[in-house]
Amino acid sequence: MVQDFFLLMRSELMLILIIFGLLFLKLGNARLKNETVMNMVNVVLIATLAMGFLVKDTGMIFGNMFHTTDLIRLEKNILTLGTLIISLQSYQWLKAHKHAMEFYLLLISTLLGMFFMLSSANLLMFYLGLELSTIPLAAMVNFDLHKKQSSEAAFKMIVSSAFSSALLLMGISWMYGIVGSVSYSAIAAAISGSPLEILAFVMILAGFGFKISAVPFHLWTADVYEGAPIPVTSYLSVISKGAILFVFITVLYSVFRSMGDTWYYMLYILSVATMLIGNLFAMRQQNMKRFLAFSSIAQVGFILLGISGQSVASSTSLIFFVLIYIFSNLAAFGVVSLVSSAYGKEKVDDYKGFYQTNPLLAWTLAIALFSLAGIPPTAGFFGKFFLILAGAAKGNWLLITIAALNMIISLYYYLRVVKAMFMDHNAAPLEKINTPLSPKIALIICIVGILITGLYSGAYEYIYSLVS
Amino acid sequence: MNYALLSALLLLLPLASFVVLGIWGRSIFRKASGIIGTAVLGTIAALSVYIACQYFLVDGQLNGTYQPIIALQTEWLKFGYKELSIDIGILLDPISVMMLVVITVVSLMVHIFSLGYMKDEERYSTYFAFLSLFTFSMLGLVISVNIFQIYMFWELVGVSSYLLIGFFFTKPSAVAASKKAFIVTRFADLGFLIGILILGIQTGTLDFSTIIDRLSNPQSEAFISMTSAGFLGLSTLTWALILVFMGGAGKSAMFPLHIWLPDAMEGPTPVSALIHAATMVVAGVYLVARLFPVFHLDEIAMSVVAWVGATSALFAAIIATTQTDIKRVLAYSTMSQIGYMMFSLGVSGYGGEAGLGFTASMFHLFTHAFFKSLLFLGAGAVIHYVHSNDMTDMGGLRKHMPVTHATFLLACLAIAGVPPLSGFFSKEEILLAAYEGNKAIYFIALFTAGLTAFYMFRLYFMIFWQKEKHYDPHHGEGPMSMKLPLIVLSLLTIVTGFIPFAQYVSSNGKGFDTHLHLMFSIAPVAMVIIGIGVAYVLYQKANDKPTNLANAMGGLYKAAYRKFYIDELYLFITHKIIFRFIGKPAAWTDKNIVDGTVNTVASATDDVSFMIKGWQSGKVQQYAMYFFAGALLLAFIFIYLWH
């Protein structure tokens, strides 16, 4: 039992170790340089990642509340990798920040919450994990302490997520009222798709929809993304979203499987609305962060399309897409973050002639955007292609056509940024940016990731073998 | 013979050249980059000619039929869906080997020409890097074993042509053109992608030969299931093929997806010779030819191909008669000639002499590649000399540019279809196939042949005859590197018509004989003579006849000059309809709801806490309201309406 505990919860224990370590250091008034703190955390994150890959063990503990499988392990690894990249990228922003240690405290706590959420076999456990991953995030959003926008964003986030949690919790308690249990397996065995169950399900769905910012539950996204510091924005749009998506397929596929016909059409509606609204708004954004925020809403539409396929291929393509999405989006955010912290500029127009002065960064951003737009042979194309293929298995060609049309619309605005960087003339482009080592490493990881997942097919097949 | 090694080398060399020139071109190989690129192209051109000789003369035939050779194949990715997997490989069969020769030879000529033409360009090495990338992607496209592989290279071709068209990125029109080309063809590619999905899911494979095996037999399971189920009155097979064709039509600039081609002339002229004459634009024809054994079984898809081709041929020829930009005339003429290739496939039968249309189409693709790139390179030389694209700035150039004049005239005669130049033979076969397949299309094609002769000679007379203008070129006709490709290509233009093409390339691999029917040739040749005659009368000397004629034709001339308002129609649909009815409301919501919040925050004064301000702005409540309404609506729909 004790051995199980240590083996199955090793990633969680590692994170708890970081949290307590930081806490004691903080309480003990340790005068550590920010860089030291960052390096320490990064090393432990790498260790967590390595342990996640090396030790293989599966099982259930805590009275079947907490379980681990190879797939969950992989999902946790993906999230840890993403967090590591973000941690590396926040170097420039954090190095002069007064509260770097607290930032990491909060960051790791949210990651821990996500891990619990992933491992939960029970709606209550899931809810606890969800809150643990949300509340510290709102504090992180507020981390540009002298900026009003940042505080406003944090406030908006906490209020709207309280609202969504309320609905979610109501859905969960109704489920409990109907079934008499909150464990996944008991609910799966008991539900049949009665109107009351549908109502409860819709509330739970709305809770998920809020987190992944599916239309019409997305309204908080743009404001919060814009107000938050860039590393937090990227964390919100990539890691936090990825974790929820992982849980979402588990809940849909194993808990609500018998209601599949109903939620297929719900996802259909959400998917179409999300793609359309996300794209139409992204088209006219001038602020890079806002632009990436709306484009990430549009991406969720594609993900919902893939999920609606209800097959092994759907789960695989989702996980594969999230992996690619982490690389592509973090590469884009990484460059935006460098520019922002060097010059405080975030407008698309500021990137005019960027290629003349910063060719490498321009290429990085271009590859990332191409990948987000889904242009072959970048990884993003395969991600989208698999999602569409998984959705197409249902034979709903109308939905596929809408998705394909949206790919074109999105191409337009991604290309706009590429055009600004490479083709627009600017007498005084942003000057050359000196990239410190750790953001550089982060960008290299991202680009290598985009290229490898795009050109080498092993990743997809590996995920597929785990899912089936 | 080791095809795997040679053909892999064929792909890897230009890729390596792209990487090397792309990374070190600006620093180390600044001067040498042109030479490096050209040397690589020379090597692979020799390689592909060697492969072609080996394939056609030694290894390709088995019992009198050309067999495809899979030089290389490896499974690259398993989908986990219905055994679907993607292979990457190299397929050598008559049409792909022919394409290899066309691409490498034309690309080599363009490289050599560019050595002189682009000499003073600041981004000289980048240009050659892009050319290498384009050549690599185009070669990858034609040797694909798998419909998915072709799609990937297809997009790569799109990306590299985007880079090349937008090469003069300081010109706003070039940037706009490259974007337009990219987005229009991407739109078409969507159809292609959906077509691939349908084909893949229905037949359970993406492999060309397996798709063809499973679908070309009307008794097969896949064929029956695809023809029995349908959507909107057409069978699944028809839909799949039409969607695949849509991708092809986009790349090949078929009506109504042609709008990008004339604008794409903003790119450097040698690029147009490569991309818009011989390689990328014929990719659509190649795609249909590749799937021809499936296409010919579906009458509706075939007639779509035929009529889209015929419409484009006629439509583009009419527009070409009114344009004054030398490159735009050539662009429309390309579109028209590709229309010929397309409808020739569309009217063709399968196997033996019934498959004449297929052979004729490929033959025309082959001959057209040489004389059209010759025309473009000639135009490049003229533009280089005159520093203008406009025909009204030119005239009397035959004395100034004797080599260009002679080769350009030869190419004009070839494209018009004057015997015994190559264009005559291939066009003759197309007309014969159309005559046997579809009389209406035959007459359209015949009329278009006359128009072709007319606009080409209008172009020729306006550039090289008429009254001499004052030129200030600071240099002669051009360096040897610019003249040599012209000469080589004109030799090819003369020679290629005599190749017994039907022996090598046919719809089912079995060669057959073609004969020249003298009686049949009378009508087309007469049309050509009339066309040239009219052009001579109207344009050989500057006079006011063309203007009078244009006035007399009034509306029709104006409509043709404005390209039948197709661009305006697209603009109307995108700006007036999409932007007004979708974009504007979206913008309004965004401005008033999303931006409004930010603006409120920005204007908040220091003495009022922004948190209260944010609260008072009421927007978060609004968000919550939408949220709640959305959830309620979903619940309502699925509880009351769905069941």
C-alpha cells in the first residue's frame, strides 16, 4: 500500500515537494536570487518529467478515488513538459520580479490540481482538482502588480470561474441525486439519458466549456488573456486548457458514454459556434495576445469536432493535437513574450519588418503560426487532419466542410502576421533582441517538437497504442 | 538499375541546395549561390533524362505494357482507422517520369536565365534557395505513391510559390498577389482534402494503386458502396472526384478559381516561366491524369472536367485578346492551354486508341511546358530591356533583340499550332480526341485555336513590329546566360513534336500509333491562318483599326478587358456580403462588448479603484448572462426539441 502510494503518486509528490520547499524557503526569509529559484524549479520539473517516463506503474488507491494508467502518465508528462517550457520562457519577466517564489508556488499548485483532476475517478475528486488548478491561476493573472489591467483580468477570472463552478457543482449534485454516487463507474452504469440527466449533463458541460473557452462560455477569455502577464496567458491557453481537455474526453467517453448520441449534437453546435466566433474575432485583432487568445478559441472548435467522433482515433488525435498545440502555441507566445519584455510592444503592426532585424525569431514565429494554421508539413497540419479525420468517421460532411472553411479563414489572419514580419516595409523595425539562454532553450524545444511531431509519426502511434 | 538511389538523389539534391543556400547563402555563398543552384539543377536534369531513357527504353515495359515501378516505399504513419496508413515513396510510371524531365529541364533553363536576369538583385541567394525549394516540392509531388503524400507536396508547392510570387516584397501589389494566390488555392485545396478523406474512408486506403485497383473494377465492393450511396443526387464517388478535381482546378487556374493567376504575374518573370507555365499550374492536370482510371468510370465527374476545361480555354482566350500587359496575356494564354489539357482528359475514353484524349493531354502538357516557358523567358528578356510590362511601351524590338525575336516568333507559331512545330501535333491530337468525344467541345476548341493564334500574334506584332519607341536600356539584349535558355528551349519546341508520344504515354500503359489525318488538319490550320491574318492586319503597323473595332464591340470588349468582372464578383461576395452580414456584427459586438471593457479600464481615473470600476461597468455580469443563457438554451434544445 505504502509502496503503491509512492509509486502511483510520484508526480504529485514531486510537485508537493517543490511547493513545500519553496514555502519553507520563503518563510525562512532565504535571500535567494530569482535566477536560483528558477533554476531549482526547472531542475525539479525535469526530474518529474524523467520520473514520469521512467517508472511505469498503474493502479488505484484511496478507495478508488485516485487512479493512474499509462495514458494518464503520458498526459501528465505532456503537461509537465509544457510547464517547463513556460517556466523557461518566463525568465526575462520574472528575473526582476519581487515575488518570483510566490509565482512558482502558485504555478506548481495549479499543476498539482491538474494532476489530481487527471487521476480522479470520481466527480468530487475532479472538482477538487479543478478548483485547485483555478484559484491560484487567478492570483497568477494578477502578477503584473503595477498594471491595472492585470488586476482587472484576475478579478474577472475569479468572478466568472466562480459562476461556472457553481453551475458545475449544481450539475454534479444533481447527478448525485439521480444516481446516488459520484464515482465515474457508478454514474456510467446508471444513466440512461432522461431529461433530468440531460439537464445535469448540460451544467457539467458548461463547466467544461468555460474552462476550454467554448462559445458561448468563452467571454472571459479575451479580457483575461490580454490582462494577464504573457507567461500566465500562455499557461492558461495551453496547459490549463490541455488538462481540462484530457479530463473532458475521459468524462465524455467513459462516464457519459450511453448519452453519446445526445452530446454528439451538443458538441456539434458548440464546435461550429466556437470555430466561427473564434475566427471572426481573431481576424480583426491588433494586439498579439488578444489575437492568440481568439485563435486559441477557434482551435478548441476543431478539438470539439475531433472529440465528437467518439472513437479511439478521437482520443488519440486529441492528445496528439494538444501536444502539438503546446509546442506551436508556446513557440508563438515565447516570441511575443520576448518582444514584449524587451520593448513593451504587443501590436501586430509593431512586427512589421521584424524579419530584417531578427531573422531567427521571425522564422520561429512563422513556423509556429504555420503550424497553428495547419499548413503541411508542419505538425499542426497533422494535428488538425487527425481531428478532422476522427470527426469525419461519423460521416457528417457538413461539419467537416464548415471546419475546412474555417481553416481557410484562420489562414488569413495567421498569414497577416507572417506578412507583417516578412513582407511589410518598416523604416524602423524593432531592433535585434538578445535572447537569454533559457527562453532560447524553450524556443528550441518548441521548434524541434513541431518538426519532430510533424515529420516523425512515432508519437501518434505511441499515443494510439496507449489509448487502445 | 538502381532506381531507388537515383530517384532519391533527384529529390535530395534540390532539398540540400535549399538548405545550404537558405542558411549560408547570404553569408558564405553570396556570389556563388546562383552557380550552386544551377549546378544542382544541371545534375538532376541529367539524372532525370537518364532515368527517363532507362524507364522508357529498357526497364519500363512488360509484355508491351508500361508498368509502374515503385522505386521506394515505406510506411510512415498508421491511422488506426480501418487499416488506413500513409506511405511515403517514389512512383515511376510514364506520366511521372515525363513530368520529371519537364520539371528539371525547365527549371534548369530558368536557373540559367536567372543568373543574368536576377544578377543585381539584393536577395540573389534567397531567390535561388526558393527556386530549389520549389523544384524539390514539385518533384516530390509528381513521384508521390500516395494521395496524401501528393497533398503534402501540393501544399509545399503552394508555400514555395507563395514565397516566389511575393519575392519582390517591397511592391505592395506583389504581396497582395502572393496572398491572393495562396488563399485561393488553399480554398480549392480544402475541396481536395475533403475529397481525400472521402476516398480514404470509403476505400480504406490512400495508396494510388490500391485506390485504383479497388475502384476501377465496377464489381468491387468499394465501387458498389461508393456509387450506391449519395448526397444531393450525386453518388459518393462523384462527390469525391469532383472535390479532388476542385483542388486540381485551383492549382491549374481553371474557371472560376483562376483569379489568382493573372495577379501572380507580379513575381519575377523567370519564376512565372517555371511556376506558371510548366510546373505548378499543370499539377491539376497531372492529378486528374494520376486518378484517370477512376475518373473515366464516372460520367458526371468526367463531364465536369471536360466542361470546366473547355470553358476555361475559351474564356481565357477571349480575355487574352484584350490585355495589354505582356505577362497577363501569357498568363491567360496558359490558363487557356491548360483548359485544353483538362477537357482533353474529360472527353477521353480508356485504353488503347479510345484513350487518345489522355495521351493528347499529356502530350500537350509536355510540349506546352517548353514553348510556354520560352515565351515567358522571352517576355522576361523584353521586360529586362524595356523596363516595362506594358505592350504599348514596346514596338520595333526585332532590330534590338534579334535572338529574342526569333525564338519568340517560333514559340508563337508553336502555341498557335502551326505545323510542323510541337504545338501543332499535340493540339491536333486534342482536337481529334474532342471531335470523337464531344462535338460541342470540339467546336469551342477549334474557335479557341483561332483566338489563340490571334492574341499571340497581336502580342508578337505589338512587341516586335509597329513603330519603334525610344529605349534606354544601358545594356544590350542580355548576357549569354539569358540567350542560351531561349535557344535551347526553341530547339526543344521544334523537336518535341516528333516524339512518338502515344507509344510511351497512354491511359493504360499500352502504346499505340497515331496518324496525322490531313483532311482533319485543314480546319484547325485554317483557323490559325485566319487568326494570324487578322492580327497582322490589325496590329502589324500601328493604326486605329483596333480602337475602332474595340469601340464597335463596345460592351463585350469592355467586359473582356475587365476580365468579365470575375474579380469584382468575388469582391462583392466577400466585402458586401460576408463582411457586412457577418464581419460587421461580429466587429460591433467586439467593439462594444469586448473592447468597450478595455477602453473603460483605460480611461478609469486614479481616484476610483479600477476593481470597482470594472465591477460597475457591468460587463462581467453580461458575461455571466451569456454563459447562463447558453447553458439554458442547450438544455432546452436537447430536452424539449431533440427528443
